Amino acid sequence: MTEQKPYSDMTEHELHGEIARLREKARKAEQLGIINEFAVLERKATMAAAYLLDPADFKPGEVYRIEGDPNVYFQIDYLKGRFAWGYRMGGEKHTEALPISMLRPLKEGK
């Protein structure tokens, strides 16, 4: 078995290939009803996608929509690596970290 390269060491082309591979495996796991494996593979694909984005495009203090969670908004307190730390709006301000690939600007269309 070959050693997996860290996402931070992959090229853009390699990241796109890895995301496609993970999503295909997730689709197969879902078809087979292996929900835990599906969730893990989807999360890995989300993390790989975060390495295709520039953290500088995400600003502390700004509010973003959370992909896959309609009508839920996230305010960034600070960024650390490929994670945005902050809290979901309208709830009990519990600090959590989300991969930047899960965040969409409010100005972007649905």
C-alpha cells in the first residue's frame, strides 16, 4: 500500500483527483448503506477541498452561509490553517471550527 501524501503537499490537480476519488467511494458506501464510511469519506473530501481555497479570502468578523445547512450562518472569529473558528449565528455561541470549504459568502447566490 502506498503512503498517502498530506493534502498540503498535493498539487491542485492531485487535490481534484483525490476529491473525485473520495466522492466516488462515498457514493458507493452510501449505496451499500454504510453510513459511517460515507460520512468519513465526505468529510475527507471537504477537507481536501479546503486546500484548493485561499484562507486569506475568509475574513474574521464576517458572516458566511454553511454549505449543506440552509439558513444557518457562521461568523468567523479567527482562522487557523484551513479552519475557520467561530460560532453559528442565532444559537448559543459555542465556538467551533469548520473547514473553509464549507463556508459560502452571503453575497453569493444560493
